[in-house]
Amino acid sequence: MSLKRPNQPSLVKRLNAAQFTETFVSNPEKNYCILEIIKEHCGACAYATKVNDAIGYKMEKHGYEVPIYRMMINNGLPIGQLPFSPMYILVKKNDENQISEIKTLAGPLKGGNKFLKEIEEATNLAGLTERVRIDNKTQMHAWITG
């Protein structure tokens, strides 16, 4: 079962643990990212990925470059075993390129626009919540109807 739309936004990348280490942890140019943790055969995860793709499209449209990495819950993440999915985690690094903060976010389904507010505050992206909004029902309808 694939939870990835063929034309998913370029901000949202599906990675395994090794790719995450290479793409983010070992990359001094990346200061923060959002991890979207999903599980196969999870209806909430399937729905959440669609909403998160819509958010990724909106972020790209407005010029925000927040890396979002979609990972399976059983991938052996370098941040440890996680208790549930879908889960959204902010990961930040310090000036020495070490992970310095791991914070669970409300997520687009549970937190709605609070999810975007948390991202805006954690990353200092001014205007994010003014330009990007979450309307789960409308976004899912648009996704289904193409």
C-alpha cells in the first residue's frame, strides 16, 4: 500500500532511516525539519498524508522551504521508537550540527491550524499562518476530485 501521491510536493520526501541520516542529520545546511511518521494500513495516516501534501503544496506556492520527511514508524529512526502514528515531530539542530530539539507537534488532523502556528513559531517563518491554512474537509475533497 503506497501512501504517496505520484505528484507529491517537493518539500515532502519519503525517506528511510539511512536516507534521513544522510539528508538531514549529516547535512550542516539543514537546521530543522518536520518528520511525518506513518504506518501501513493506517486509515488516519493515509488521510493525514493527503492533508500534509496539500500543506506542502501551499508552502511551496508561498515560497516556504520547510523540509518535511515522511517516514514509516518501523524504520529504526535515530530518534528512537515512536508510540503511535500519524505523528508529527519538529527536529532542530544546533550550530554544531547536532540534534538539539525534538518536539511533538499537534499535527494537521488533530491540531488543524495550531500545527502551522507551531511550525511558524519554531522556525521563525513570518507570515506562514497568514498564507497557509488548513481546511481538512475541503482539502480532502479537492484531493479526491483532482
